[in-house]
Amino acid sequence: MKNNIPNPHPCTPLHFMERGMNSPKAKKGVRWLLVIGFLILSFHAPAWADGQAGLDIAVLKAGVGARPLGMGSAFTAIADNVDAPYWNPAGLSQIKNYQISAMQTKLSSDADHYYISYVMPFLSGGLGLSWIQIGMGSITQTTATTDAFNEVESLGIFSYYSNAYLLAYGQNITDNLSFGINAKYLTSDMPGLVSIEGASAYGYSVTPGLLYKPTKYLSIGFKIDEMVNYQKWGTDTEETVPSKYRLGLAYNTLILNSYPLILSADLSQINKAGYVAEANGGAELTIGQIAFRLGTSDNSLTAGAGFGAEHIRIDYAYVTQTALSKDNVHRVSLTGIW
């Protein structure tokens, strides 16, 4: 994204501010303030979110992409790769090539999490298509009461599948500001389930996002997850979840004038009384073709690494999500780029 700011009138306050910010001392001071701020936010994240259980659409809860997950899911102000449709659709404005990525994860002993995403330049912005599924197969359904031998009776085997299909688009509004939106089509089904009618659902959700880059070092992201959403079951039960506001900051710099470093932080708030803000923090250091990542999310530390060649990228993340999986903590994404 371009970062050309028109020269202000030489007598305006913006002119003097810009001169001050461009001085070496001011730049160094701002960098250290941002580093300290990110560290404070990251270390306090577990305390702020302690004891809080969010209200989310289940299929979207686990997050996607090994790179964002390794950075503590603090990706709202970055969103510069194939995972942008999920993390911030405004980031699709940065897409300059074709990318496709896939990830498969065991969330528990029975649940599988699948993710495929594809992005491409489109018109004057970027277009993204993604699919997310949580599935459980071979679940035994039993009676609610016991028989004369104090045993439950098996009624059969059923499965559970929940899907989210994402269509997203992002475009520059100005040289520094981008807007994006994703629309999700949601389905849930429990094939084979007996004695319960209407065990399927469909619905939708809409998430808009913004990405602002006031300088080449700093970016600010904002989105409203599930701003509008609706699900209806076959039993005619209708469900909605509260929207969630998410604000992200990302700071780009160089270590030893050679190695790119990204520091990121996200702050999110569920639009419902009684829920405190949650904070996530992350960092990514790139040395040659290898990236090293560290973050904090969901009261736990995350870590990861990535390796990229000309047309392929492999990313790994170590993520502990106790609400979803206590044992399966490894996430791997494979991405093709052309």
C-alpha cells in the first residue's frame, strides 16, 4: 500500500508535527514507546481475560492460519496474507499475487478442524474465498434413561458438521486507508441423529474492517466481528451472538538494520454487558527466509516459525487453546504463492 501523504501548508500545525516526528530523536523515542507499550499489553493480556468465556460462533472460535496463531492471534493490523479474509478483510487491499492455503487440526480426540483459503487481486483490491469446518464423526447416541440392568441403550451413530463459507473483499479508500468486508454463510448438521427433529441450521454473518497506515512503520486495524448475524435451526429456534469490536496495532522496524521485526497487539471487546476486554500480543522476527514468532493468547503463550521459498510457504504454530483442545497444540499451514 502506498504511503504518500500530501505536503501540508508550511504554516500548519501538521507541518511542525511532521518535522518533529521525522527527527532521529523523535523516531527513536516513538519506537521505544511502542515497544514498551506492546510488551505491557502482552504481559497483561492473561490477567485481563481471566475468567471470561466469550460468545462466538463455534466454527469460527478456533482461529485460522499458523502464522497469525503463532503471533498470539494479534493479526488485525497486519492481515497481509491469505488469512486476511478471516482476520481483517481490509487487509485484502495489500494482496498482490495469488495465494492458497490449507490447514487441518485435531481440536480434541473426536473433533477435526479444516481450513482452506484462496486470495487474489481483483479489480482495484483483493478478493478472498475461505472455508472452515469443525466435524465430528461416529458419535454414539444413547437413551437418556437406563434399562433394567442399569445400562443405557444405544440408538445409533450420528455425526456433527459445522461449516463457514467466507466471501471477502478489500480495497484502498485512500493511499493510507483501506476498507473491507466479509460475508459468511453458516451451516450446521447432525446426520444420523434420531429422535430429534430439526437437527440442522443455516445462517449468515457480516464483518466489516478498516486498515489505516499513518506511516510506513505503524498500522492500525479495526473490525466488528459478527456485526450482523443470524442462525435458524430446523426446530425454528433462532440464534444470534453479540458482535465483537477488535482494535489492532502493528509496528514494523528493523533489527541491526537488516532483520524485519513486527510487533502487534489486539484488544477486543464483546458487545454485551459483563464482559471485559481481551488482549493479545505477538511478535515476528524474519531472518532470511525463516520467520520466528512469539505471542500470548487465551491466557497462554504461543510460538511458531515459518519458512518460505519462491512459490511455497510452510508455517508452524504451537497453540494451547484449553477451551477447544487440551492436548493437540500443533498447527501447520501449507501455502502456495504465484
